[in-house]
Amino acid sequence: MHTPVTARPSPAFIAASWVALLLGAVAYLIGLFNAQMALNEKGYYLTLLLFGLFAAVSLQKSVRDRVEGIPVSGLYYALCWFALLSALLLLLVGLWNATLALSEKGFYGMAFALSLFGAVAVQKNTRDLIAAGAGEAPRGTAIPPLPEQD
């Protein structure tokens, strides 16, 4: 198995990725904090953000693992897609039925999308830095071997 050589991401792209993630998530959370809605509604939208970020990062990792020849089960890969699409669908349904102004609905949707993009870009940069040798595992950290393939 040949592992492709990965170029180190530029500092500008790394910074832009972190800014996108933080700007999207912080804007979403500030909007949620200031929203005139019940606490259970705020909890729903907070949970969707956390679920969506996890699903997006997990899917990005699964896709990249498959591209690099690292085994990923079909079930896990399908669950990653299902989780991300579920988070997006639940946000869409929640915003469709919310008693918010259209501008607020658009704000939440765009902040959510920016957060997902930023999370995927940060995950990509992290993986690229490790692959380029700039983010080596700390000394003394054991990295388990990959499972044998038939």
C-alpha cells in the first residue's frame, strides 16, 4: 500500500479554517443565547450544532481513510452520512417551524453551515499536518498498527 505524500497546508489556510469554525460556532451560540425562545428550543439547536460538527468531522475522516486505503466499515461510513444528513434535516425542520423572522432563520442556517465547513477544514489541516510530519504524535504515545488486510 502506497501512502501519498501530503503537502503541509499553508498557515493562511490553517488560520482561515480556524476562523471559519470559531466565527460560525460563536455567532450561532451568541444568536442562540440572545434568542427569545424557550430553553428546550435552545437546547435543541445547541444539540444540533454539536451533533452536526461531530458528524461532519467523522464523515470527513471516514472519506479520507477510504481514499488512503485505511479500512472503514460500510456500516460506519453509512452512519456518518446518515448522521450528517439527519443534523441538516433536523435543522431545516426546526427552522421551518420556528417562530423566528426569516433573517434569523437565515442567520442560523448560515452560521451552522460555516461551522460545519470550518470543522471539516480544521480536521483536514490536522490530518495533513500529521501526514506531512509537522504534527508528530508526542513521544511515548503508542500508535496501534493498522489491521491486516487480506
